[in-house]
Amino acid sequence: MSPTNNLAPNSLSTANVETALQQDVDLNDNTATLQNALVQDSISHTNATNAAVKHSLQMQPKDVLNDAFGDISDLPIGTPQGQQTTRPFSAPNTTPDQVYASHTGTGKDTTATTGQTGAPKFNPKDDIYNPHTPDTDGFEETHFGYKKVKKADKQAKVADVFTSVAKKYDIMNDLMSFGIHRLWKRYAISLSGVRAGQHVLDIAGGTGDLAKAFSKEVGRSGSVVLSDINAAMLDVGRERLINAGCNNVDFVLANAETLAPFDDNSFDLLTISFGLRNVTDKDAALRAMHRVLKPGGRMLILEFSKPVFEPLSKAYDLYSFTALPLMGKLVAGDSESYQYLAESIRMHPDQNTLKQMMQAAGFVNCDYHNLTGGIVAVHRGFKQ
């Protein structure tokens, strides 16, 4: 083939090339025009939707939430409350002091109960189902950290602490334990023996770490109840678990000393994680746990305990009473609450004492497992 024929395919006229390029330019222009039109249409649609929503909200009564959701007294007793939305602190036409007085009968002077004048810091719903009153306990005292307080007043004081720290609770747990609390909880779950289809109660479950794990383990045929006495903590746990898609979890305000909303022999597994030390009457709480557990059921208590090595104990004390309150002040804006938490750990029964208390409440085959040198222990017991 001649060289002239080899060059023929590349010898198209300049006019043809220019025509092809012009067609590409026109196509790009048309595409750009279409994209701009679609973007503008989307913006216009979004603006119209936002305007309609804003108008709809403006037409609704401002107190619609207060009317839509009842107070805690309106909820049926003995029935899991499910994904209840909690009511704002103040009811219409009442002061915070009046709301508090309606729950506690203390009148407007809350100083004796909360240690402060004026409105209490905590939500009055946190003092529900309190079995300790001046009528039942008189002037009998118990410990609140290293302080002595009336038994009737401790629940309200503990409520102050956890309402104050609820929003920063998970962050502070990571900081205080350097993330090791996640390993402690994972180990407790490994001892639970939880299976698909079982019913689990997580007492004082707070932000829902254990409940979230159990929700996955029990599956659709099982159920989990996240229970706490503190409404602020339960709110955080509810939001977290709903966002995680845990649709087999109920959320119940309940006092660990009575577990009044729950029937006898209701649960296959019962857990309480870092909550027992805050209970006013621990023996009563253990008896209540035994009551609601099914025969053959298992109870796990994950709690701070007594270090088994003296050098570790001294270092732990130094850390607890210096670093913890400082971190609480810097991160949560509350050093006093974390001072209480450090003190409450020291006032909690040691490993053997708690084991004996479990046996006295009716649990059998009780044992415990020290973690991190005894800083934390997992106690386990069964119901015959």
C-alpha cells in the first residue's frame, strides 16, 4: 500500500473536525444548562418545603408537648413504659418548688433535701418510688460519700449528681478509666450466658452500654429493659439506643430497691453496672433483684471494689481524689459530683462482703472475678 493511502484516514478536512468540536461544545452547553435548571428547581422546591414547615409550626400551640405527654403519675404502674418521652421540668402555672413539693411533700423549702435554696437542680421525677421517708425511717442516717445524711434524703442527693453529669457521662467514663471500662463491660457480658429469645433487665443502666449489647444478643424473639431511677440518664440512654436501631428495648423509670414495675420471675438475666453503690439500701435491692429473676436465672453486678494490692490501692486513691474531681470540673463543669463518686467507691462493700450479701438475699453459687487488680469486680449469682 502506498504512503499516500496510509495518510488518507488522517487527512479529514479541517472543516469536519471543527464541526465535530462544535457539536461537543453544544452538547456540553446543553448539559450545563440542564444541570443548572435541575439545581435551581431543587433549591426552589426546598425553599417551598421549608416555608410550609415553618408555617405549620407557627400555627401549632406552643405548649403542644406539655399537652401531648403526660406526667410520670399518669403512666400505668407495673407496665413497661416503652419509649416514653419525658415531660419538661416545670408544669404549666407552677413553680419548680411547687412541682417538687407535690412529689416529696416537703413544701417550698428544699434546702434540707437538696442542700441548696430555691429550686432543686434535679428533675422531681428522679425522686419517684422512694421507699425512704421521714415516716418510714425517721432520722435514721446513711452515707452519701463520706457524709452522713438522712436515709429519706439520699435518693434526691444522688439524683442531683447524675442529673448534673448525664450529658458528659460517657465521655467522662472514657477519660477516667482510659477506656478500660469498655473491657470491663465486655467481660461482664461474656459471663452473662445471654442467649437469643431471653428477657434481660439492666438496672441503673444509664446510657445503655450493656443494654445495647444485650439487644443484639437476644434478637427479635427476646427483649431488654433499660431501667434507671434517674430521668436524665434514661433520656440519654433512650436516645442512644433508638438511634442505634435497638427496637427490642423498653425504657422504665424504676427504683432498684423495689423494682416495683416488674412482676416476680420475669427475667432470665439481670445486670447492674456501676449502680449498686448509689442505692440507699443495698440489701433491699438485692432482694428485689432475686424476686424478679426467674428460677435458674443469673444476676451480674459490675462494680468498683477493693484493690487487692496495697501499692495499687494507694496510687488509685491518689488518682481518684485528685484527678477525678479535676477532670469533672474541666469536662463536665462539676467537680463535687466526681468527688462524691470517688467517695462512694470507698464506701461500697468489698468483694467478700458483697458476696455474703448476695447469699443472704437468696442467691446461690455466688462468685466474683477481680478485674484490673480488684479496682473493679464482677459478682455473679443464680436463683434456684
